Amino acid sequence: MAVDSLIPSASDAFTADVSQRLDEIERRLVQAAEADTAFATSAAQHIISAGGKRFRPLLVVVAALMGNADPEDVTKAALVVELTHVASLYHDDVMDDAELRRAVPSANAKWGNSVAILIGDLLFARASSVVASLGTEYVALQAKTFARLVQGQLAETTGPGDADPLEHYLQVVADKTGSLIATSAVFGGMVAGLEPSQLDALAAFGEEIGVVFQLSDDIIDITSQTSGKTPGTDLRAGVPTLPTLLALRSTDPAHARLRELLRSDLSHADLTEVLELLRAHPAMDAAKAEVRRRADSARGYLAALPDGESRRGLEALCESMISRSE
């Protein structure tokens, strides 16, 4: 994901600085995935080489530019969060029996579940090695974040039970997505030497913008005629999203057909009707309003941070998250 597309208001010098740092992080990511055999290296670099948004390293870099951070520490912090994220994708794809990841065959589809699980473990180990070189405070936060990732995945796997499905879903999103994005922002602030209160502000901002990131993807899954993403991917897989959960809460008889479809097996269905009904449902406007509300909330936390181009960049990021779902 290009820096200038997420932070369009940034100066050329700031954008160039961030881009140069992300290029170095990309090089080191590939290097960190090198293993003792050619096969293990190929498998460990598979998802990394397929690309990705690199949203988490971007947050590390932008937050780190609020202070006088050592460039090597910035790179290490970014490697930790992205290696953790990529490792979790290997495991997620096994659990979801996914066939594709980033438009290429998933590792489990290519080499089988056992290889994919072990490669995920290898990348988690590499993240642990890197974070250990940053210090015990970083290790402790990484461990806490990893526990939230696992518990979020477990909650998604077991389902809401007697809990409200929407509240359960939002907590899963906070744990699975928001927690690591929050840690990305905090790691950047830590290497920048920010005050504890400022790190708390970054944590709150990161978790909120992380949830916004996922909820905007939920909307794009339905409205994606111009985004390049195949519409209805989550619908076909039976994955709950903010718009579908909001639509299922409706009791309006006029929307009974949509509720019937959403409760059915859509894995092999023609999604044309359900997409048309969902796009016209008030749930879409409600979902977009929730994204705007949370993005505004995330922006509010930034007031505690040092004024400057980094803070303005994070503020612009909030606007970008709203725009991508409109």
C-alpha cells in the first residue's frame, strides 16, 4: 500500500523518508524468513513475497518519526509486528481451509496443513528472536499481544454462544486485528522515546484504527465493484461481517428475504441477489456510520501526541480509512 495513498497530505520529504524505511523493512523481512533449507526458505517467504499492505510497519515508522528513534530499532520493531502478522496468516489459512492468500495459492493448498503450521511457527520464532534484541518491555508487550491474537481466534472459532453476535464479533476484531495494530503504533512510540501517557494514546489510537481497518474491509467485501476485490468473498465463506450482522438484527418484514439468504449456505450460491439486497439495506449506511464514528474516535486520541508531520499523518490516515469504505 503506497504511503501517499494512505497519507495524501504528507510532504514529499516525509513520504520519501517513510517509503525508504519501508523499502529497507521489506528487504529485511525477506531476509528474516531465510531458513536452513531451500524448501523451508521458499515456504517461509511465500506469503511475504506475495506482497501485502504493510500497514503495521507503516504505523511503526510513522510513530517512530515523532522522536529521535534509532533506525535499526525502528526496523526491528517493524519486523516483529509484520512477522507476527504473516505467521498468523499461515495458521489462519489452515483453520479456514483457504485456497488463496494475496492472489496466490495459500501455503496449505501448496504444501499441506502440516507444512503451513510449521512455517507459521518458524516465523513466530523469528519474531521472538528479533523482539528479544529490543528489550524486555518489548517482549512483554509482544507476548500480551500474541495472547490476544490467539484468544481472538479461539473466540471466532467457538462462536458467540449466548453472547450478542455483534458484540462478540467486534471483540474478535479488536483481539485479532486491533491488538497487533495497536502494538505497532506503540512500538514506534517506544523506539521514539515517547512518554507513557503518549504511548497510551498510541495504543488507544492503534486499536481503534485497527478495528476501523477491518470494518472498512467488511464494507468493501460487499461494495467492491471498483476496489479490485471479488465482491461477496466473506459471504460465500460464511464469515460474519459488520453489515451482515447489522442486517440480521433487523426485524423489518421488508427485509425478510435478505435475512433468509444470510442464514442459508452461500458457499455455492449465486450471490447476485444477496449482494443487491444487502447494498440497498440500511445496514450499509449504519456500517459506514460506525466506521466514521470509530475513525473520529481514533483521531481524538492523537491530541495527546507531539504536533508535527507524524501526527498529521496519522490524522490523515483516519480520513483514508473512512474514504476506502465510502
